[in-house]
Amino acid sequence: MENILQEIGIENYIYLSTLLFCIGIFGVLYRRNAIVMFMSIEIMLNAVNLLLVAFSTFHQDAAGQVFVFFSMAVAAAEVAVGLAILVTVYRNHAGIDIDNLKKLKG
């Protein structure tokens, strides 16, 4: 893996991770669909995980890769809970548009 990292260069991993993170931020800020927002958050999390793995490989330390493993486990649990909440909201309000859910505040 280290040979591949040396051939491609860590800068390209940083650029790719930055691009993915910016796409995720754009999705969270400008889309009003809850599912798209969850997918955008997952893209941002994957960008951070990619960067952790790249730096972990670059420094030849497995701690970053272990952290990514636990981060992905927490993300899977977050997605399961988030989708359960969305299904419940959809059943009660016949939609998951974020602007319509602001009425639930009080």
C-alpha cells in the first residue's frame, strides 16, 4: 500500500478528501430533503475517513485505520436511527421535507 501512496502522492488524497467534504457541505446547506442531507453527512464522514487512512498509511501507523473502523461502526448506527426517525416522521406527516418539519417546534 505504501508504494501506491508514493506513486499517487498524499496531496491527491488530500484534494479528493477536500472535494468530497465540500460536496457534502453543499448537500447539507442547500438541499432540503432529509435523505439527501443524511447522504451528504455520510459523504463528509467518508471524506474524513479517507484522509485518516491516507495519513495513517503515510506515517505507517495503524491507529488511524482502527479509528476509521470504529467511526464506520458509529456511522452505521447513526444511519439506522436516522432512517427510523425519518420513517416515523413520514408516517405522521406524509413527507420528510425539512421546511415542513419546522412546524413541529411548538
